[in-house]
Amino acid sequence: MQIRSFEEYKNAYELSIKEPENFWAKIAENFVWRKKWDKVLDWNFTEPKINWFINGKLNITENCIDRHLPAKANDIAFYFEENEIGRPVKKITYQELHDEVCKLANVLRSFGVTKGDRVCIYLPMIPEAVYSLLACARIGAVHSVVFGGFSAQSIRDRINDSSCKVVLTSDGAYRGNKQIPMKATVDEALKDCPSVEKVLVFKRTGEKVNMQSNRDLEWDIEINKQRSECEPEIMDSEDPLFILYTSGSTGKPKGVVHSCGGYMVYCCYSFINVFQYEPEQIYWCTADVGWITGHSYITYGPLLAGASSVIFEGIPSYPDAGRFWNIVDKLKVNIFYTAPTAIRSLEAAGLDFVKPYNLSSLKVLGSVGEPINEEAWQWYHKNIGKEKCPIVDTWWQTETGGILISPLANITKTKPSFATLPLPGVQPVLVDDKGKLIEGNGVEGNLCIKFPWPSIIRTTYGDHERCRQTYFATYHNLYFTGDGCKRDEEGYYRITGRVDDVINVSGHRIGTAEVESAINEHADVVESAVVGYPHDIKGQGIYAYCIVPKTTKSQDELRKEILNCVNKIIGPIARPDKIQIVSGLPKTRSGKIMRRILRKVAEGETKNLGDVSTLLDPLVVEEIVKGRL
Ligand code: PRX
């Protein structure tokens, strides 16, 4: 399964294009299947219908845990570093992981959760979060993790969209010097979630929480009633494994569905090859389990590979900007995977926070979530990797399940800010706005993928048509990523950012339409338009233009209230950085907002705003430029 040289990469790539079924069958043979598949692949991108390893039977947790036990029962699966510095690291062996997952799976079974039921997970970055995903997978329940930065209303929408039966949460969470309520937020969400029957509450902070009788149960008490063996549910390759909600150009977030077999195969294959993980190495991905990175490259990928990884509860700036490097030094981390936004903020803090630590254990560095600018790349390369660690700039998405374009560490020649080359099995193409293929090198276009890979999105929960519309209808017979991309003279890919109305704030995907509809909930706002603008640390910031015709409030008051609206409806992660109160928006005669102009103004451009002759009222632009924040 592991590629060892560039020559091998080229051969594997060629084979994966010529004979994709043979190529993936060979890789899939490395896993435990209760029944082998009858056919490797059946697909079309028109419905879309994508089935991998058809009629294969498996349980992903058997592959993540049980099959490693004979050789690795006492090896460390996870090192858990708490939020507070100076605490002893907690070590969780593969055997302990097995026992914890089985006990929790049995608790879920005792609640009446069976194959196909949905379970919502709203937890801090603690080992129990990882156990929760695996416990669901053990019994065939479909997990739906909601990131801790989302509001009660966002949790409610997600729970109701997929009718979750159970919620797994904690009393509170530690994040830096803050203590954040979790259970209270869940309580608020559950005021209107008729499908939820049980809530299991882990005690993390010890804060007082309300426990509703017959519904809310204490984690430890329930766990202690259970055996540490749990027969895995046998799943079909195409049974859903999880739902993860993500934002797009329009409407509410959609539940991206991944299935068991293909996701397992691709997650493990990409993990081993991109990071070139070697047995006994210590791997650390700093993501949160609430995002796809936490699913694929904290939970499933590393465990499928039998790796030892770090789970970190806290944030990079607590107690100071040296925390990441302190942990790398303390645990002798070999592979370190983080987001450009973290790199930029630690760069801004200065080298005094790096110097005290010995980073010589590091062998490979990774980046994910947004384009990494050249300056951040160089800083990371020089000061963290000491110019000896390759940086794998991994491009992928919630919908792709795993990394699609990335260097393979120490195999692919890297180039700052380039995700470089596709992994075997991945066939990227660039198209123009009409869908015409852009061939050759030294070109730029919309990034699409023309052939399925095993962990491609299968559907959007409860609404297959939305999946078709969003990803497969823009360009005929292609999966459309929503990203713009350059292919340079060498054939290397460089992702330039979203070409749709999605903004990427600190590596978090936020739909401008969602933020607008949250802002419009404010009684005095009649209309708003939200765009992204370049932000030194976050990559992109959120700039909101709001029309507030009649109000008795000051601009400061209004801004505060608008922020509160967004906080309440989506969560703190979607709060605008800038709110400009305007009397009108630049619209065409047909009423369409010209976002191009708003984006330019937000970026700081005041003169070359392009053609404004089609605008209904060109004076609006002058006012907006004058009032720019
Ligand atoms: O725009 C791309 C950007 O993040 C988007 C996917 O976001 P999400 O589904 O939340 O998944 C993030 C973690 C995989 C993409 O459409 N993106 C992700 N990785 C990169 C990137 N942009 C440039 N370079 C990357 N390495």
C-alpha cells in the first residue's frame, strides 16, 4: 500500500487511471472484510450514483482497532494533552481504546440505538470525542458531529435535519483560559428536537448542569454498567458511516454523507502515503474532531494505519504562543499537521516562542484547510521544519473524505503554496466557466474531478437532488469542487480559493448566504450582503454590508446587536469582522447584487471597480467607497 519513491508514485498513478478497479481492489485487500465485494465500482455522475466494493461487508472499527490487537494491544493509540499546561500526558493503548469504544457502544445499544440511527456528537477535543465516533461506527449508528463553535440553533437544525436519536456531549469545555458551556447549549437546542430520546453527559469541567430525568444520563455511570466487549455490527460497504454538515453557496448547511467501505480504504491509503507514516512514529493533527480533518486524519486514518497520535484539548495561544512547540518537544512528535491560520498567528507572535523548544523530532509538516501563502510556508519550513522537513500542503474537502492533491512526504518535490500533484486514483481537470476542458500546462480554471475515488461524497442527507445540483450539475459528468486552481508549467496544482459564495475563515467554511440570513434576522436590517476579504491571520475575514433605513440606535449598538444575531443563529465562528451600515447595495436593473464590486471595496480597492454602468443606482457605490471600514 505504501509508495516509496517518485517512480513508484508515477507507476501507481498510471495504473490507477488505466485500471482503477484492479488498483483499488489490491489496496482494499489489506483490510478485514467479513465478506469480500462482488464488484469494485459502479458509478455515474449524472444521478449521481457511486458504489465502491459492492456487497462487501465490514466494520470499520474492526479495522481501526481489533485487527491491531494481536500485535499492538499495548501500543499507544493516543496521547492526550489537556488544555492546562504541565499536566501529565494521558496514554491510551489500543487495548484501552478497544475497551472504551466497546463500553460506549454498549451504552448506545442500551439506549435502543441500532444500525442506521443517527447520533449527534457535541464534545470538546477529548478522547471521549474519538471514542464517540468509533462507538457509533461499532454498532452501525451514523454519527453527526457538530463543532463546539456552533450555536444552539445550529445544533438544533442539524439534529432535526437528520432526526438524531441520541446526543453525546459534556458539561463544559476548556478552551485556553475560557470555560465554555456545552450541556447548557445542548439544552437550549433540544427545546425543539422531538427525535432526541437520550443525552449522555461527560463530566469534563465539573460545572453544574441541568439533568432532565428520563432523558439525560451521566457518562461514567452508564459506561461502568457495560462490558468491554461489543460485537461489531456488520455493515455493507455502502451503508452510511457518518454525516457531516458543511456550508455551501446557498441555503442551510447540508449533511455530507460518507459510506463505510470506500471511505475506510481511501482514508488509510491517503494517510500512509501523504505523511509517509512509519511504525512507532508520533503523529499530531491539531484539527478539531468537529471538522472533516478530525474525522479522517485524527480518528479513522491514523487508527486504520495503527498509528500513535496526539489529541490536544486546547488552543495554540494558551498559555502562550509556544504551546504547539512545547507539545512537539514534550511528546517528540514526528509528523505535525496544522492549518495556515495557526501558522500565521504563531509567526506573528514571534520566534521567541519557538526558540526554547527542541523540534528535532519533527520529520514531516502538513498544512490543510485553506491556501497557504508563500510567506507562511517559508516561515513554517525554516523555523519549524529547520529546512529539513517536507511540507505536505494537502488539498481536499468535507465532500472528498480524504486528501486528493498533495505532495507525498519526501517523495514529491514540494513548491511553496502548491498542493502539487494528485494522489493515485484522483483525476483532476480544469474547466472554464462554460465547462470546456482547459488542457495543457500553465493554465487556470475551475477545479473538477472526472472520475470517482473511493471516499467521494455519496449524497447529501435526505436530499439527493441537492447533492446532484451542488456538485454534479454545474459541469456535465464532472464533480465540481467549488475551487479555482492553477496548473503550472510542471503540471503542479495550486488552489487559488473558492469561486463560489463560500468564504474560508481560519480554515472554516462559511456560506455568505447563511451569514446574510442570520444578519437579516435583526429587526432593523432590511437587507445585507456578505463577502470575504483578505485577512492577515485568518486568510479571509467576513465583511458585511447592511441596509438599516430606520433606526434609533447608534452604529456601535447596531453592530453589537448584529454580531449577537450571528452568534445566536450560527455561532461565534461566523461573526463578521467588519460591519458597514449602508443605505443601499449596488444592484443591477434586474435586482441582482453585484458582489464583485462589494468584494473589491472590502479588499480596499476604491478606484478600479470595473464596469458600473449596468447598475440601477451608481451613486450607491460612491457612498459605499466613502464609508469603507
Ligand atoms: O477551498 C478549499 C479549502 O477548503 C475547502 C474545503 O473546506 P472543508 O470542506 O471545510 O475542508 C477543509 C479541510 C479539508 C476547499 O474547497 N482548502 C482545503 N485545503 C486546502 C484548501 N485550499 C487551498 N489549499 C489547501 N491545502
